[in-house]
Amino acid sequence: MSKEQMIQAIRQRNRSASMEYLVRFNEQALETYLQRLTRVMGHRGPDSRWVRQTTDPCVCTRVAV
């Protein structure tokens, strides 16, 4: 799936995500987010879960330059 296709798929699932915001991310980050959105919108229940990738930080901070 191309970057443009992933952005369109994300925007179908999350209408508040703007094109300007999403184009800043690389294809791997978009693919990970799209997979997460797809899982969240799918089956819900006690056996439904999302596992954080070990490469994703659990807390992000911004350092002023």
C-alpha cells in the first residue's frame, strides 16, 4: 500500500486526522497507526487487545530548542 493510500485509509477511520498532519510521518509509522485503528474499530471484548510495539516509546516528550 502506498503512503497516499495509507493516509486515505487512516482518514476514513479517523476523520479528525488532517492530510497536513499525516504526511509528516514515514510509511512505517503510518502502517502501524493504520493497523492500530483497524484493530480498535474491530472486535471488542475481553479477548480484544492491542500490544504496544517494543520500538514505540510509551511516553513522548518534546525538548525546547
